[in-house]
Amino acid sequence: MSKFDAKTSDQTAAITSKWDDAVSSGFTAVPNALIKSQSHLGITASELNVLLNLLLHWWFKSDLPFPSSNTISRRTGMEIRTVQRHLKSLRRKNYIEKIKVNDKNVYSFEGLKVALEKFSNEDIWSSLKSRHT
């Protein structure tokens, strides 16, 4: 087992320990940078909700998610058209890309990954924190 695999296994065990049966249906890995930099990135609360629903389906780098707007609408309580507007906004901001594959909309997060990499340095967190305190 590699160091990465051991760390991942430890993290999974820690999450399971904290949440008990609440994670029996799974959990979604989300970079802390997304939550910490949400405002700075111009991602609204509703857009984040839609984005989290996309990320829920993305477990492997090569298997891009393809949940329908209808599915996201049912989960969030948003109107389908509202979900579609948020998806369009996230595309305009270059955080997601919609790719048509066999009559399905598949979503890529390359733009979001690039944007979040800018926030991986702790020095940036300090400067953001000082501006918001």
C-alpha cells in the first residue's frame, strides 16, 4: 500500500467514524479550497449547491458525471430552469464544461481545478482572511 493509499484509507475511516451511518450511502470529496474561496471565485450559494450535486457523481477522474438537470432539481428543490441557469453561469465562469456524449450532458471540472489550484497556497488564505476580518 502506498503512502497515498494509506492516507486515503485513514481519511475515509475518520469520515466514517465522525458521521457513523450517515455516510452509509456514500460521501463526496470536495476540496477545502472550493468552500474557502467560494466568494472570491464568484460562486453563489445556489451555484455551489448545483456544483456539489455534479461532484456527487464524480468518483474517478476519467468517469465524468452526467446527472440531469431534472435530477438536480428534485434534490435541491430548485426549478429545472433555475438549475439550467446556474449550470450556464458556471460554464460562463469556466468552472465547468458541458460535453455532449450520446444524448447526455457530461461535465468536466478542469476549469474549476485550475481556479482552485491558485488557492492551494496558505499565503493566499492569509491575504483573503485579512481582507474579510
